[in-house]
Amino acid sequence: MANITKKVSWSSRGDESGAAGEETPLLNGSEQSRPLRQMSSGSTVFQIGRLSTVDLEEEITTEEQDSARGRPKEIPHNEKLLSLKFESLDYDNIENQLFLEEERRMSFMAFRCLEISRWVICGLIGFLTGLIACFIDIMVEQLAGLKYRLIKENIVKFTEAGGLSISLLLWAALNSFCVMFGAIIVAFFEPIAAGSGIPQIKCFLNGVKIPRVVRLKTLVVKVVGVIFSVVGGLAVGKEGPMIHSGAVLAAGVSQGRSTSLKKDFKIFEYFRRDTEKRDFVSAGAAAGVSAAFGAPVGGVLFSLEEGASFWNQMLTWRIFFASMISTFTLNFFLSIYENKPGDLSNPGLINFGRFESEAMEYNLYEIPLFIAMGAIGGGLGAFFNFLNYWLTIFRIRYVHRPCLQVIEAMLVAAVNATVAFILIYFSTDCQPLGPDQSEEYPLQLFCADGEFNAMATTFFNTPEKSVRSLFHNPTGTYNSLTLGLFTVTYFFLACWTYGLAVSAGVFIPSLLIGAAWGRLCGILLASTTSTASMWADPGKYALIGAAAQLGGIVRMTLSLTVIMMEATGNVTYGLPIMLVLMTAKIVGDYFQEGLYDLHIKLGSVPFLHGEAPATSHWLTAREVMSSPVTCLNRIEKVGTIVDTLSNTSTNHNGFPVVVQVSGDDEPAKLCGLILRSQLIVLLKHKVFVELARSRLTQRKLQLKDFRDAYPRFPPIQSIHVSQDERECMMDLTEFMNPTPYTVPQDTSLPRVFKLFRALGLRHLVVVDDDNRVVGLVTRKDLARYHVGKHGLEELLLAQT
Amino acid sequence: MSLHRYNLGLLLIILNIYSLGLIDALNATASDSAANPLQAPSDHSHGSSAVVSSPVYKPAVDSSYWINLLSSFPDDLEFSEYCTELLRLFGQRYVAFVNCLVPAARPVRVCQNCSPGYSSLSEVFLNISSDKLGPANESCRDSILRSDRLMLVFLLYGSLDTIWKKSNCKQCVTTDLTGPNNDTLYYLTLLNQTITCFEKYKEGNHTELCKNCKNAYKGLNDLYSGMEKNSTLCIDLEDSMNMTRKLWSKNFACSLPREETIPVIAVSSFMLFLPIIFYLSSFLHSEQKKRKLIHPKRAKSHTSLMNIQDKQS
């Protein structure tokens, strides 16, 4: 035995615990010498009684049969796939002996400190999120100001001298250049940072571990990317990325270290597991919403609606705290930036302005009008999603190389500039300059002196400012032709833009489209009746239209109502906004899913919705589960474990641990569950029974060792096990979860589903009457069922 | 109350204080009041050089019955002579200022014509509203401005003051509100040049006008834009510029023509064509991304979808 330890040649790359750690292998294995019985993966296969012989054959010779049948092994990407690269988060606590020991050691005081540090972390999350929002806001304002001033000067020069096509080229080139930079960092460095990030955060909060979604690198790419895409004049907003940024910050801050920067502050070590991290991520998302819209309550409700399946009062209160701090921080720093320190009136990135004038009041007879507008918004939103769906499929299939993605983004930016320029050039809608100079970059072009081009105020500005001017400019600022043209072009531009490899949100474009046609509605209403000009204030209808369009596209309900209410600062608008969003959702859902759900689906993410698909009660765990299950013995041979983990075709993460009751012929019974990550840590620290015997001094493996490896456990390939060590044994008793959740074979799908949703399970063992493992249910097994056009359908698993 | 209580029931004596610096030759209303037996009150910094005079004045003389009614109040509530005088002065100047404003409404000449009027009016109001005590330890602020619900004097002055503030005249006149400042004068010269030019070429073809007056107009326009940025504009200048611009753009139609339609369309159709090429080429040349299907281990066969449908039917 001593021989073995001499020959140990560990190349534990991640292990920097020092020479002492190397010399004294960690030992938890019990000394008792048990008959070591090797179970090869073949022998641990549990075939289920119900299997027919045909099925058995197929199990064994899958490859041959496939080729024989000519069944396509590769199919084009579509929405009915589940990707293998996504894994579940471990929300369930692993109550192994180490955990119990640690809990015993911790004093009451320590638990109180934990609670306090949770609050501290939430405060930090809010503060940092607010700072980032502030940074984005200021950068966008400065850079966009620079760009627009440059182009404006150029246009003014060339309007007189001739050569406006050069201005057009300059505008397009500036746009493309900015977007190129933004797209390169996204496409080449961190593709997960593309888009608004809300679908990804939704998945994360749902319990899906999206690779690299909460890394520091993602945050940097996201923030820089969004600045460049907004400055690049794309039809995008900076609100969605803000939510993602908040979530990344939360995930980073709560761990007290950065794996990317290799910096460990040695704080908050207790929170280094999925359960705690996910709670903080929901706080971060809330803080992001709150900073983006100045809507702290809306942020909390966003987390509640979109994400957290796991929720309690204290968590809500903490999340609210983070939200408030975030909006306050943004407010405070923006007031300093605007040289009015202490004036806390800039609560969000987007400020809808105040709707308080008398014309902004609404009357009972306007409610049906609002509802009709909601229906229009739902229809338009569904159309938007439909177009974007096909575009996204095309992009996934054909535009998947990074350089192509960058070129595409640049082209979109150039076309944006071109379309805007054409519309501005041919627009004959001239309006006198307002006394308050609300237009930041008024373009005169061919208008009379002292007037400006009304089309230019919508296009020649950052989208946020355009939204605000649509809401608040006095009646008569835009004529209906301008608004109609703007709505149509911006609709298609925004639809085309969403899904590009740039970091960008869809909130603001939706609001802008809606505000434009809403204002158009208001103007038309006012023109139909002579007295209508008294009540049909276009700004009010612009707001309702914006709500309808946004609701029609993203289909959020409660949180969106509150966000809009808080952003307008007017509680009396609660009722119309709610009605509008309701109608928009009902009408939109009739045709097409919401944009975020669509993208989650297209991303092949195993997303669990709130309820099991209807009419699925007849499905039992027996049909749902994966089987046969690769099990491990309680005292297992190292070689077997390494082989099991190294098997690339089966990338399992949880292994039921079984124990032999008596004799060799009796099937083994379930006694626990162990995760891949735990096994890897055990292998890395060589916790072998034989080594334990040869050592006098033993350092017991602690929970801390598992936490230190979290969240990036090394792959099995990086752990080398010599031939001698392969013959050693490992005792899993102390580390496995001794009480995994189990269900009998006849449990219905909705019951299993509920367990997963409510407890946040990752593995659910299906056992027979004698507590023998017959199958394992994971997230992917459940997520593959969904209600399609022809009733219950099943998604296919694919490697992506 | 600090009303003086001696000389009850007898002749009312007003202590008037002359201030030498006050009566301004330029001040039209002031010279009006100089014809009166009454003199303008002054601020109390000149109190040491005060000359006391005692003009006779009966409040009931030129009042109607209403004032008679008022006069029946007990003496200590009565309005002092000093304050009555102030009030009268305020009225005079008020009327003068309004008389000046109304004709200056169109075309707007508010700042050029009426600045002195505002100056003298605000002077009186300052006297009324100052909390410093007058001669005989009196302050008219409370008795004139705050004694009743209506607060008429305050309202009257407030409305004119709003007009003044809105007109932004302060930017265009000298600090003592006597006349236009240098910037304004320069602007007016340019304006006159432009208008003269317009007059000269008004007859006949406007293209001639557009060509010949362009320099003058452009100079004026640039000056105006510069002043706009410094916010040294007042309503007079804004209005005159507006009229000039209207003449230039609408009447004489000298705006820039939309000439380059063809190059703009050419460039933009090229730009719009690029994405079509891009998508076509990526569709034709880029290999389609395929997904490798994985066959999950199942207790039942893979074709469980078929089973689903079997079971459902």
C-alpha cells in the first residue's frame, strides 16, 4: 500500500494548497476493509422490467440501427431542441455529513453574521449596479453627443455647399465603426453577452446554468458593448443589458472573489454555492431594473415574475433593499454629473418625464379606446416576434461565424443611418423651434430658417430622448405622415436589430414604436371629432401606445405595469396601463409567444415553466425518466469513477450511490446521491481508503474544499490518476447526500414537475418498491414535453 | 403698528423726503410727477439729507363715497398720508408703463420703448415693499400689500413683472435700463442693413434678392445664432429675426433647394443593397449549422412521441 502512495503522481493543476497538502493526502475513507466489488458500468445497468427485447437491442446498438434506418443524425437548428450544454443549478442543499459537521461547529452568532452579511451584499449589489448604470448613461450621452454634433456640423455645411451624400456616408461610417467595435467584442470574446440578457437571466433564475453568463468578462463586454451599440445608432436600448449587468454583479459580489481575476477576498465564503448565489442574482436583476427605469418596486416584481421560483418574505425585503439602493445611487451620481448635487430627480436611465398636466388626465370613456390600442399592440407585437423568430432561425443556421456576425451588425448600423437619412431628407414636415429648446440636435436642412425637420427629432437622437419627446412635445410637433413613416421603418429596423451579436435591449425600441403609433392614434382621434382636441392629448396616447407595444412584444404583466407606473410617476395611470397590457398579452399570446420565451426556446434551453404541460397526467415517472442509470457503489473503485466521469458520451452529473445488502445476487439498494463536482474534488484531494491507512496525520476534507473549487470545477481530464491508484477505493459515505428525493415509478409527470419547480431539484431518483434505482429524472427529461400545435410534443436532445 | 398718532384729526402732515439722485431726466414718469405738488419718496439711506415739507392733503377730496366709508374707521387703522402718496405714484407709473406696452405689442418693441417705464415702476414698488421704515417710523408694506385678501397692488405689479421677465428685456438694455446696450445696437445696425437690402431688391425677380442680400442676411443670422447660444436675446430681437427669416424663407423663397436627390438616392440604394447581398451570400455559401441529435437513454423506446399520440388517440 505504501508503494502506491510513493508512486502517486498528481498533476493537480488547480490545487495550490501547498506542499503540506500534497504530502498529507486528505482522508475521509473509513478504515474498514470491505470486499471491494467492482461494478463496471455494464453491470450497474439496471434494466427495467417493462423493457421489451426490442428496446433492449436498440439500447445496445443504437449507432448501427440509426445508420441502418437512414435516420438523420444531424438536423438543422430549430426550436424543438434541447441542448446538452445546459445544466441545472443545484438549488437543493446537500445535507451530507460534512455539512452537518459544519453546522454543528457554527455558533449562533455566526448565523447572525451570515444574515447581516446578506444585507451588506445586497447593499453592495445595489450600489455597484447604480454606479454601472451611471457610467453607461454618461458614456452614452457624451459619445452620442460627440457623434451627433459631428454629423450635424457636416450636414449643415453640405446643405449649403452641396454633397449631402457625403454626410450620409459619414453618418453610416460612424455608425458602422461604433457597432463594429461593439460587435467584435461580443462575437469574438463573449457571445453570451449578445442581446438584452433578459432571457439568459430568466433561465438562470429558473435554475438553468447558462455557461459563462455571470462572469466578470461577460459584464465588461456587456457594458462596453451596450455603450457602443447605442452610440452606433442601432435601434436598441440600454435597459435590458442593465438587468444582466446587475445580475452579474450580484453573482460576483456575493462570492467575495473573482475567478477570472484570480482574486479571492476570503469573504462571503459561505455563499459559494448555487442556492445562495441564485438568491443574490435575483436581487441583482431587480437592482438592474430599478436602475434602468427608476422603478424599485417594479424591479422586485420583475424578479418575482420572471425569475425566482423560490421566494420568501425576507428575500423579497432584501431584494427591495438592493433595488432602492441602486436607484438612489444612480440618482445621486447623476445629480453630481449634472452639477446639481443632492437633487435626486433622475431615478432611472430612462426618464419618462412627468405626466401631470391637466390634459394628461383620462376619462372613463377613453378606457375602451385604450383597450383597443392594447389589442393593436398585441397584434403588432406578435408580428414583431414572428418576424424576429424567422430571422433568428436564419441567423443561427447561416450567420453563425463571428466575422459574419460582425459584418451583419455593421450593415444593420449602416442601413439604420441610411434609412434615417432618406426619411429626413425627403421629409417636408417643418416645425418651428420651440422656445424651450427641447431638441438637442435640431436639423434644419431644407426647412425655412427658424424651423427644424420634425423627422430628424425622432431619428437624429438617442432612442431614449426620442421617446421622451414623443411623450411630451406639445400637440402639433409631429404631423401624422411623419409618425406613420417613422413607426413603419422603426418597426422593421428594431425587429432586424434584435438578435444581432451586439449587446442591446429591446425595451426602448418597443416603447419608441409604440409611442409613435400611439401618438398617431391621438392625433387621428383629435382630428375626427372637433371637440376631441380637448381630451385627446397625443402625449397620453403615446404612453398608452408604448405600453401596448412593449406588452405585445415581451408579454410581461405585473412587473411591466408597475415599471411603467413608476417610470411615469403617476399612479392614476395604473388602471389603463394594466388593461392595455392585459389586452396586449391576450391578443399576442393568441398568435405567438413573447420575445424572450421565443429566444429561450430557440436557444434550446431546458426551461421549466410554472406548470407542467396540460393533459400530461397520464405520463408517469417511468416514461419520463432516463434509464438505465449509472450508479456507484458506496465504496467504489477509483478506476471505475474515473472511467465513468471520463465517458464523453454520457455527461452525467449526478450518480445514485447504492449499497449491496447481502450477497452478490441481490440488486443493490439506493443509499444516497453524489454529484460529479464532488467526485472531482474528492479525486483531486485523493481521498482514498488505502491512503488513509498509510497516514498517521489526517486532515479531514471540509466543506470549504468544495466551496473553493466552486463554481469552476476542473474537468476530469485535468486530473491524472496513475495505474496504481486506479486500484484504490473511495468511500463516498461522508460526501454523498444521504437523503435524496425519490419518487415511485407511477408518479405522474405533473407531480414530478411540481417537485422540481418547488424544491429546485436537479436529480430525482425513481425507485421501485424495494428502494432499488430504476431511473433518474433530470430537468431535461421534464423540459422536453411541451404543448405544441398537435397536443403534447416532445423535444429532441441535441449537441450544440 | 408704528403709525404716527400725533396731529390727530387735524391737518395731515406727510413727511416727504427728497432724494436728489432719484429724479431722473430720462425718466418720463418721474418728470410727470415732478409737476405735482407731491414728491417721490426715497429710500432711507438718504434719510439724513431729508427735507421735511408739509403739503396739505385731504384724503376725502378726490375720492368717491367708498373712501368716505373708509374714512369712518378709527384713526389708528387709517392709512397714512405717506402710503397714500406712494400708492398714487404707483398708479401713475403703472398707467404710463401700460400705455407704453400696448402700442409696442406688434411689432414687438417692448424692450426698446418701455424699459425706462419699468425701471421707474419697479422703483416705486420697491419702496412700497421694502420693510425699512419711512419717515415717522412707518412702513407701507403691510398696509398696502398685505392687508386684504385681494392684494391688488401685488397682483398688478406681479402681472407686469411677469411680462417683463418673459420678454427677457434685461439681456438687451443697459444695466440702468435706460437704453439698448452695445450688442443690441450692433444687431440693429445689421438688421437695418438687411432690411434696406430687402427693400432695394424687393421689386422684380427674387433670385436677384437672394443673391445680393445673402451676405447681409447671413451675417445677421450668424450674429443671431451666436447671441442665441450666449442667451443674450430679448423678445425684440427674437421677433425681428423671426420676421426677417420669414421674409427670407417664405416671401422671397430663398431657402436652400433640394438639389442632390439623385446622388443621395444612388448612395442610399447602394447601402440598402449591401445587406441583401450579404444575406444571399451567407445563405448560399455558408454551410448550414446542423445539430447532432443525441439519443437519450430511456426505459421506453425513442419513439415515445409516437406513443404519446397513440395514447392520446
